[in-house]
Amino acid sequence: MPEIASSVPDELGRFGDFGGRYAPEILVTPLEDLDATYRAVRDDAGFQAELATLFRQYSGRPTPLFHARRLSEHLGGASIYLKREDLLHTGAHKINNCLGQALLARRMGKRRVIAETGAGQHGVATATVCALFDLDCVVYMGSEDIRRQELNVFRMRLLGADVVSVEAGSCTLKEAISEAMRDWAGSFETTHYMLGSALGPHPYPLIVRDFQRVIGVEAREQFLAASGGSLPDLLIACVGGGSNSIGLFHPFLQDGDVAMVGVEAGGRGPGLGDHAARFSGGLPGVLQGTKSYILQDEDGQIALTHSVSAGLDYASVGPEHAWLRDLGRARYTSCTDTDALDAASVLSRYEGIIPALESAHAVAEAIRRAPQAPGKTFVVNLSGRGDKDIGILRENMPELG
Amino acid sequence: MRVAESSVTPSPQLNSGRIAQAFTRCDLEGSRALIAFLTAGDPSPDRTVSLIGALERGGSDIIELGVPFSDPIADGPVIQRASERALRSGTTVRKVLRIVEELRRTSQIPVVAFSYLNPVLRYGFERFAADAASVGVDGALLTDLNIEEAAGYVSEMNASGLDCVFLVTQTTPQERIARIAGHCGGFVYAVSRAGVTGVRSSIASDAVPLLRRTRRATSLPVAIGFGLSQRRHMEEVAPFAEGAVVGSAFVRLIEEHSRDESLEARLEALAREFKRGLDWSPASDAAVGR
């Protein structure tokens, strides 16, 4: 395997044929300013030390790598390890990126932060760091997501954020991103756009990946220590925009024997509009600043998507995943809503861990593969906890009352 | 780093097409070009030719024909809603081209297709350029295609004789304005202010400095757009730009009167009002700084 980890993206933000920058011209200079600021801090020991301290003292890193013995025994095959990002402050991996970007915002002198959110986890993490750093915070959220993630909406407001409902299209993450970009096109002088996934115009896929790499860096060290020097056979993570998965995968890219699989939302079936499985139903295209695989109709209009988990419900996917997929370095599959709900139930019963429905997609894939993989080891990224999804779980499990 | 603002002069774009002719004619008539935007297929594809006719009778010199897109990140609510209406009425890239084909039976007004990248990417650059040229489109502007990623598109368009229009903005450094202008044909589109499309009460003071900077970088005509919605905006920009783009003001009228037979008459009257604001005599050329 060539030096894939360090060779991308190039200066224009390209990951092979994917990525790049496709932005309204007014935002090109703000994006270049952000890129320059980021490149300056990337090797700045003081910046990295401050971020490491925040990770340790504020958000609760390192997160454990937990051997899920009961689940592994129940499935009767592979040994499953869970990377416990769900134990982080605010309940998901999103805080990793937000702490990093908050430091960037401060360095650029931006006093106002805007963000999009799907499931609400990125919105909550953004609102949290804005409270911590005394920044004004506006979070755009699709009205459908507001409905199904009302607890997170309240959390954001409690943290002092202004949550703006977006009524357009499918009223989910895609429309929230568009609205945040429109805001930023008029507010960039005072405002940092805290994009939450490994998406959007360059340099966002690079910045978000780098701030999420801590997941894989820790998991790699922890696994080496626990196993007496070997690496896991397979990494499994869910892929919405793809930030938790790229964070887990990236530090292992040079380890040719470590396989990796990203799990997309299979929704309620394979028809266009019923899922968010970009790699099985999508084609290369450009949406919201980046070139990647996109669910679209024959006229290039972006398709509506569906998933029980708001965080995976998006028509495009991070460009680095598109590149890894075409290289064959990572594989991508999907789990249905039902698979994910069942997996959430299984993990709750066998390990006492209620996963976010996004992360439950990764758990579902582990459940599917483990029986056929005796003697193998899996690391599953448990990217978030399920508290926010209790209402949806309850609706789907009426037998529990 | 500051680049000397007058140091870069790209090679002039040769253009003898309808767009260039429109600017030349305006010059001779003592006015600036009125560039009217409307979304193709809003409220329905079979009405668009008639609406363009009304805009032309009112004095519009160039039509920017919006190709609807599901996720218009650079547009404000007025044009977002127009896109939604046009998509609901079944407007595809293919249908937009058919509209232009029909228009050409009765009108030679220059048409610039105004689209987001993805529908054109999906149609295929080569096929789009060929089909657009054959039905009588004169040029195109793809809002979310920056010059760094535009090489393939520009060469296909130019090979078919079509002009590519790109945007310059107040945040665009002088050196980049020159590079962007070097990719343009027909005219350079200067964005009057930060933010998205939409009606505004005043034109930002940033517009005039940007127009002056753009002028230094190109010999092409420069048109100004975003937020121009009143006759006095036309009067403000006429000394500084060869063209003024009006979008949301027309689109809002279409939205408000879409079921009304008087829509065409209203559009014509509004265009005429704007065009009057663009009267401009070459005697005031000194104001432009040439």
C-alpha cells in the first residue's frame, strides 16, 4: 500500500478524483484563510498541547477500548472490541472536532459560530464548546430532525445556542448545511462555520478528519497494548458524512492487514429515497462544496434520503471515503433501519450499553459478520450513546411499554 | 501579499457572439445592459418563453435563464422557491434546452444558462456544450464551479463557441479576479455584496470598489448583480458597470402573479423601469476611470 495516509488531500483538497472545493466565490477567500490558519496550527506544539489538555480534562479522553465479551460469546465468532466514544462529554465523537475548531475560531478572532446538525449531536457539541469559549452560537437544523431529536434541541438551547429550524426539501441535514452556508456567505467576517462532518469544501474534510484521528490513534495503541502487539483484523464504523469512521480508519490506513468497513444507512429498502446508501445507489457528483458519491436522480437533482438515524440521513458522503472505496482500501456496506434497531436492543441486553442509532448500524454489521469470523478481532466504533434516541427506540419497541 | 492592482491584464476574449453584440449595441444606444434573471420552468415550462418575451419587450438585453436545482446554496428564499416550483413542474436540463430552442423561433436575445454544477455534470459537459450551442444558448454560469475545477468545462464550452461567465466578489483578491476574468467570455459577473441572492434596500458600498478592481483586470464588459431590485440601484451602478443583473425582483413578481394573465405586462413594465435607470451617456466615461 502506498503512503496513502499522508498523500491526501492535495493542496486543492482533492482525494484522488474526489473532494476539492466547489463553493460560492464569495467563500473562496474565507476558506483559504481557514486553510492557512489550520496549516499553521497543524504542527504548532502549543495548539496541539492545548487541544490535548481539553481532550483529557474537559471531554474525557482517552475513551476506553472495551472488550465486549458477552456479545462476542453470544455471537460465537469474532472477538468484538468497542471504542467507547459514547462515553465522551456530550455523548458522541462530535466533541473532538468541535474543540479543535473552537480553538481555530478563537485564533481567527471569530466571535460567532454557526453549525448544521442532523441528529443534534454536532449541534450539542458546538453549543457546548461555544459556552466554554464564550462564543455566540447559531445551529441550523431541519424541522424533521427537530421533531425526531427534540431532546437535543432543548440541550442546545439550555447551552445558550439559538436553534434555527430549516423548512426546505426533506427538512434534514442537507437543508441545514445549505442554510448554514448561506449564513456564512454573508457573515464570514465575524463568523466561523463549524462544519461537523468530513464533508464540504476544502479544507473541511481535512480539518475534521485530523481532529477525529484521535479515535483511531488511541484505538490502535489500546489494541496493541491489550493484544500484546497485534492489530485488529477488522474496523467497523457507521458512515453518514463519515467523520467518526474516517477518524477510526485513518491511523490504520498503512496497516495493510487491517480491513475496514463503513456502514451506511440502508433505511427501509433499496429504492431511491428510502435509504442513504451512497455507495450502492449513488454516482459521483458535486453537492455542498465537494465531489463524492451522491444519491441523485437522472437529471442531477439530489435525491431525498431516509434513515431511522438522523445522523446518517444525508445524500452525499465524505470525499475521502469515496477515494478509499475506489482504491479498495475500505469497503462499504449498509444496514437497514430494522437491523440497526435490533442491534441497539442486542447491545443493550448483552453489554449494558445503549448505542446511538447511528452507531447501532456499525454494531449490526459486527453482529452480521462475527459468527463467520472465529478467531478474528473486530474494533467497532461506538460513536455515540443512545439517550437521544430513546423516543424512537420506544416507538419501535411497543412490547416494552 | 498585495498584488499591484493594475498589473495583470489577461488576453482579451474574442467574442463576436450575441452577448458581445448586446453590450456593443447598448454602448451605441447610450445605456447599460439590463440582464434579467428568471428560473426556467417557473411557474411552468410552457410559460417561460412568454415571460422572456415580456422581459425583452421591456428592454432587457440579456436573459439569465436559471436551471432549477434541489439544493441552491447560493440563493435566498425567493429564488429557492422558484427552483422548487420549477422542479415540481418537471423542469430538467433537457427541458431548459427545449425552452431555448422554442425561444429562438421568435427571439435572438442572448441567453446565459445559470445553473449549479451537478445537473450539468450529470448531463455531461461535452453533451451540454454541444446541445446548448445547437439550440441557441450563448453562455453559462455555474455558481458552485470555481476556476480551479473548471478546466474541462471551459474547454468543452469554448469548443462549442459558448461563453463561460464566472463570478468575482469583494473577497476575491486582485490576482484572482484577473485569473477568473481570464476564464470568462461575454462578460464578468461582479457580485455586489456578501450573502446570497435576494432583494436588498441598498447596494453595498463594496460594489463600486469591486467594479473598479474588476475593470482593471479585464477588457470584457463587467455586469453587477445580487440585490439589485430598484430603479435607483440601476442609476447607482450605471456609471461603473456595463450591465446590471436583476433576479429576485422579477422572480418575486412571477411568484406573486403566476396565475394572473397580467404577469407578462407587469414584467414588461418592471423591466422598462429598470432599463430607464440604466441610461448612461459616454460623456460620463471619466467616472469609470478608464
